[in-house]
Amino acid sequence: MDEITYYETPVLNQPYLIAGFEGWPNAADVSTFSIQHLVDTLKTKKFASITMENFYQMSSNRPTAIIKDGRLIELHHPGNHFYYLKDKLDRDLILFSGIEPHLRWNVFADLFLDFATRFAVPRMFTLGGTYDYIPHTHPTVVSALFNHEDLREEVIEAGLNLTEYAGPISIHTFLLEAAKKRGLKAISLWGHAPQYLQARNIKVAYGVLKKLDELMKTGIDLSRLENASSYFNEQVNDLVNQDPKLQEVINKLEEAYQKSGRPIPFGKKEESKEDKVVYIQAFLKRQEDEEKKEN
């Protein structure tokens, strides 16, 4: 069985490849939501998929079903899909929306980069999200990891923080190292979401996509997402204003952030209780459900 299934083979002009993954690198849904936003708003077309069985423990990513009155209506399989956009921006694009593999990372990386070679991709970007001790009231922090020294100045000029990290890695870093060995330049962008706000963070996703567009210089229209980001921030501010204890926690975060100029851990563990995280998540989920009912 072929590990990539093609529905068509478009002719693309040196497209950039942008990838997002569910799983560990997807804090606050930044990775998956950012890619899905581009897929939807740019009206891209799905043209290829990576077979799931060889890279995943299916019990961890089970298919989902819709069953009504005892009858199976729909069965949805989790997937790894490639989409393309041609002749609509200053550069053609390939978008990848998938799941971080559980198995055979070397094989997955080779497969992924063989695909990039097939379409003469000159540059690859991965989009990720991470939780951090940072207040939502400050501008979104986006950090970058690059695999070639020539990219350093571009990253700095775009106002991105240079990643400082030591520890377990995601598939993003693994792909960047594999791409480096093949001579493919790649940048991994990471949006930093407030630790106390563990829900889909539209503001952080907007910040990541804005920096991505600055690096690619493709002229993607992000105005709709910018408006959604502002509305999201208003929701969070309204919630915080209703809760003096939560406001106190965020005030301490702001003080620590202003002194350091970067996200840092602060205070004692009890200052950021789990019930506050759950409360915010439940609040935002409730707002999302209400919006769906109105539509």
C-alpha cells in the first residue's frame, strides 16, 4: 500500500509548505486551528493524504461515528491531509493538517520530505502552540526555531523571539533537523498561550499567522481572524473582571512579565488553581455553543 494517496497531482510553482499537527505541539489548538483557518478562508483543495495505519496507534486516535436510532449515519477517520492553493497569492502554498505520529518518526519524516522534494518546496514552516506563564493582556509572543543560519536575520526582523529550550521535542523539531540534512530551509513558529487559559486561543493563532505572513510575504488576508481575535480577548477580559482572585493572579503575572521582558514562572502553585483554568474553559465553551445556536 502506498503511504501517500494522491487525489490529483497539481502543477505548483515552488510552493511553501506549512504544516500543523494535533497532539503535543497543539497547545490551545494553535496549530490545528491556524491551519484549518487557512484551509477554509483561502479555499484550498485537498489533493493528498498520508496513510494513518503505519504511523499511529489507532486506539489513541479512534475513528468517530454519528449514530441515530441505532443506525450508523457517518464514520469519520482521523487523517493527515495536504491541501494546495495555486495562483491566488504571491506564491503557491501547500498546507498540511495532521496528527503528530506515534510511531516511525524517521520513516514519517522521510516520507514528508520526499513529498516536499516532489513539489520543489523551497521552504517549510511548522506552526505550534505552547502554554506559558504569560498574561493575555500583553501582545502575543511568538517564538521561532530555524534550521539554517541564513534564516536568523529574517526571524529577528520579523520580531520573533528566538527559542530557548532544552527537553523532549515535538515532530516539528524532528522535521526541521531532517530537512536541514536535505538542504531544505525551515522555520518552526510557536505561539505562547497563557497557562491559565487552556481553551482554543484565537488571539494566539492570529499572532502566529500574522508572523507567518510577514515571513512568507504572500499577502494573506487575516482581517476576519483579527476581528475574531479582538472579540475573543474581550470575552476573556469580561470574565477576568468578574473574578477578583483571577484578576489578582493575572496582575502578578503582568508585574513579573514587565520586569523580565519575557514570560517567566512566578509565584506559588496555589496562585494559579486548576479550577480557574477549568472555569475559563467552560465559560468559553458555553459562549461557543451559544454562538452556534444563534447561527
